Amino acid sequence: MEKEFLIKEMPLFSQVSAKELAVILERSEAREYKKGELIYAEGAAPSAFYCIISGRVLVYTLGQDKQRNELEYLHRGKYFGIISLLTNEPHSVSAEAINDCLILVVQKDDFDFLLQAIPSLAVDLSRTLSRRLKRKDIHQKTIFESTVISVFSSYSQAGKTVYALNLGLSLQKETHKSVIILDLLPKDRMHTLPGKLELGQKEVFDLSADVPEGQRAFNDYIMRSKFNLDLICFHYQEEDAFCLKKLVEIISALVNDYHYIIMDLPSVMDRSIIHMLNQSDLIHILSSPDPVDLKRTNHLVGRLKDEFNFNPGKIHIIINEYKLSKIDHAEQLSVLGQDVFATMPKIDFTSVDRLVIDQPDGEYAKAIRRIARSLGDSLVGLVLGVGFGYGFCHIGVLKVIEEEKIPIDIIAGSSIGSLIACLWAMGKSSDEILKITSEFQERKHIWGLVDVTFPLLGFIKGDKLYRFLKRHLGDKTFYDLRMPLRIIASDVRKKEPKVFDKGPLVDAVMASCAMPGVFTPFKLKGQMLFDGGVINPLPTEVLLNMGVKKIIAVNVTPSREDFARQISKIKGQVSGADALGEKKLKWFDLSGRLKNIFKINIVDIIFSSVEVLQSEVARKEAELADVVLHPNTDGLFWLDLHKAQEFAKRGEIEARKNLDKIRQLVNE
């Protein structure tokens, strides 16, 4: 793989300019490390900055008995060695390749140069310091990196405590890492989280009290629940700087032992709370979809940005649908003035509080599970590639995913992959999707989608295809889906991908399916859009840029090797037929001629030409995925839509063959 392509796909470098990228290319190298090879040892002098391109790295410390204390498994896109470089102190951990790795290495002098040449890079890296620097005077670190998350709202009754509780439970369950909730309330308020975690009412740590030396330390107040989620309840005095100072000291100690620290803050805007928010790496602000609540949230975010200089990138808005909305999603965004990070489905007020545990198949639990997996860098993405009839293989893959309960957090697709991804994200099962393909049980039914036009920009207008899509997708938008979806089309004028994540589904799928030379371009708001497969036949890059670290890609585009095997097989059949003395088709044989025209026509030539080009791009994009499924489609033809059952079976066979790889990926 090309070094430039690799670097551009890393989240840390994804926003750099072309000029800055050239500097990074000049000042770095891609180095291979074999399984078991030590990258650097604890106590060694800092020498370089490391960023993982592929493979996994174990970070650990050695105890007094020389036994390993495993801190973290790092995967693609994660970087390490930075703290020692910035502080010029010896490495506090060891790093070892646990399988064959390709790692981007920047030597110390070059790293210093990059920080000077690319200021935005220095800002991004500085954020890591707050999550990785530890209080060495307390005790040896037991984790590699921690994240502090504040849960807040501009008004009470926003559902933030239930959200904080379930976020903590889900983070622990999905990442298998240590999580603690800090429940902060004014002195006159009663804590409810101990009861929700079946801990009873425990003693509360008073931040405003002047604790005499020798009195119990704060860690004596830590409550350890049977759900592997820890809790400390605090009381504080409003507008008291002493409380803030005490809290900062406690957080500085907790980051030694907890991967995630969640602060459930009261819904008040005094300066103590503002300063507590400022201790966070991320702030989750809850709001209902009601216009009044959205305006309050808009005002709150504005104050945090303008008056207190909060970084907008660390503020995430969570819409909690416990109230019925009087306005649609587009109007909600207009009132809010910014994007929504996630939406929590409505729950019954008589429902249990621990939804992640007691109602794991509910929509609320599924939504918060995706948030937890996003925060834990463990999102699992599924990519469905182009291929027309070959794309029905995707249905068989989905069947295996359903039956084996493989967690998928986000799905992306191009062309036929976009349609199948869309139907699945709507909630249709693989069986229901396969049933839709029954409309093509005979070849003649394919032409029900064809409306020929004078070929200025394409042979087929696409009106009939649009009506077909409208019949199955209706008026639904991306907001109506049960999981995040990305649909990829190609912008003709800009010569770049167009990624759909909002608006009507039918428009997005129609644009993604408009094969160039066959369909006329799909026009949308002044844009001329073609098939997404022109630029991204296997859109792994789209998910990678979103921070998805675990990607399963289904590449149904035949490779050059597949083409060669098919041609060889056909030649063998033809030779065999000649040997038997079978008659060849004659020019005046009308029936035979029509069959030939059907098999080899201008549409087929265009598709085959595009297919050859797409196979090379898809191969390159497949290298960005962790697991690639490539079903065997020998004996099947791109226009064999009436053989959907057989295509689906091929996809199922390929998925089951790779099931162990898929399970290992999602569970690691």
C-alpha cells in the first residue's frame, strides 16, 4: 500500500492540508514489526513517535516480580510514545507487537519539526496529555489512558442520571474496562444512583468539608457494585472554589485506575459546575426534542463556547425523546443550531433504570450501546460494496450476522450495497430483503425497471427505478433508521464522493445506483450524481474517517483473478461443445441472435468495463478493512437478478467460512 494513502486514512492526519501531508511523508517512515517484537522498553529514553497503521500493540508495565501488568491493547490509528517525547522523560511503559504490525514512525527531531510546522497537529496531540499524564506520586499507573465525560443539561428532568448510569454500564460491558461514576449534588439533594445500583444509601463525600489529616481518604467512599461499575457520591457547596480544587485532586488520582470517569452534574449554571465541566475531555448535554428545551440547550452551548471558551469539539448533544416532539428532525436541528451526536428513544417512566442490563434488546439499550462502543473505539462497521446482481450476496452475509448476533454499529454501502444496507438499517430482516428480490424471479421482470431515453447522458432515465425505490423506502429519512447509515454517490462536477447521512433515503439510494453511461445522472439540489462505485466501490474509507476501528467489508466485485478463472472456464466449455460437433449460432438464426444480444450488449460492455476498474479500487479499499468477505460468484452473471437465492447462498457460505475471524474482531 502507498504510504501517502495510509497516512491520509489515519484520524490524526485526516484533516491536514496537501502541503502538510508532504511534510509528514518526508519526515516519517512506515516500519514493520514482527509478532512478539519489542518496540520500546519501560525506562528507555524517548526516541520516536509511533502510530499504528495495521496490527495490534500491547502496552504494559513490569511489576516488582517482573510480571507483566497489561495496560492496553492498541489498534489501528492509535499512537503512543508521545508523553515521553513531550516531557523528555524515559518511557513509563513497554510496547510490544502482538501480531505483525505496520507502524508509522517519526523520529524525535522530526517530531519536534512537525509540531512547529503543523500547529493543528500540536493542538490535537496536546489533548492526549490530559488523558495519559498520571500523578506519579500516588501509585503506579494501572491503565494507559483515561477519559473524563461530563453528563449535563440546562434543565432538570432531562433524563441525564438514567443516561449516565446506562452509559457507565454499557462502557464497562462493551469495552471490559474500568468505569466509575461521580454523582455530584448540592448538599440539600438526595443521591439516587446507589439505589439504582442496588447499593443502598451509602455515605457521601463532602467536598466542602475541611478533612483533617489522617481522616479517611476519598477512595474509602468508593462503592463497588455487583455490575462492575463503581460509584462515589459527592456533596458540594455552590460557588465554592475549595470544592473545585478538591474535586480536581480526586480526578487526578482516579485517572490512575479508571479508563472512564463519568461525572453526573446537577442542572445548574453556577461557576462551580462550569469549572467542573472544564475538567472533562467530553461533555454530553441532554435535551428533549421540544422547541423550548432545544432553545435552552442552544443557549447553554453558546455560553460554554463564547463566555467560557469551551472547545466545540468536545460538546456532544444527546436528544432524549421522553417528550413527543412538535417539530420534525430538520426543524429540531434548525432550533438547536448544531448537529445531534445521538438520539435516545422514548422509554416508559415505569421502566427499569438499568436498561442496558434488564432490557438489552430495547431500542434505548441499543442506542446507548453504540455510544459506548464509539467512546471505547470499538465500533463495528459493515461495508457493502457494488456489484448489481452480485450484490445479492450481501443478503446471505446479513443472514449470518443476524443468526450469530454479530453486533453492527454502523453500515455503509455503494450502489446495490446502498439499497441493501438501507433496507437493513430500516429494520428489515435478511429474509424480508430476499423476499423483495422475488420481483425479479424472471429475467423479463428486470425490464420493468428500465425506461430507455435518448442517450445524451445515459440510456435509462431511472424514473421506473425511482418508483421501485419509493415503493420500498417510502418517505423515510436517515433520521427514521434503527442504526447509523452512510450512502455513497459520486459528484460528477466535483469528481469526489458524496456521502449521504441525512435527508430522504430514496434520493440517496437513487443517486448511489445511477451507473454512469447506463443511467442518466441523478440531479439533486443542483448536483449531478452518479453511482457511488465510481469513486468508492467498497466505501471502507468513509467509515474509517468516522473513527470506526473495526470494519467488516463485503467485496462482491469480481477480481482480475475471478475474471481470468471465468474466461478460462468458458473457453473450456466452448472447446468441449465444438468437440461434440454442436452447431454454432448463425447470423440468420433470430432466436440465437437475440440471446447473444441479451448476453453481450452495450450495457454489458459498459458494466464490464466499469467492473474491471472498480475491482482494482475495491481491492485497495479492502486493505483498510479488518475482515474482508469475497464470495465466490463463479457461474453467476451480473444481470442474473432472478438468481437472488443463489447469490445469497454464496454470501452466507463466505460469511460462515470467516465467522471465527469476525467473532475475534468484534470481541477483541
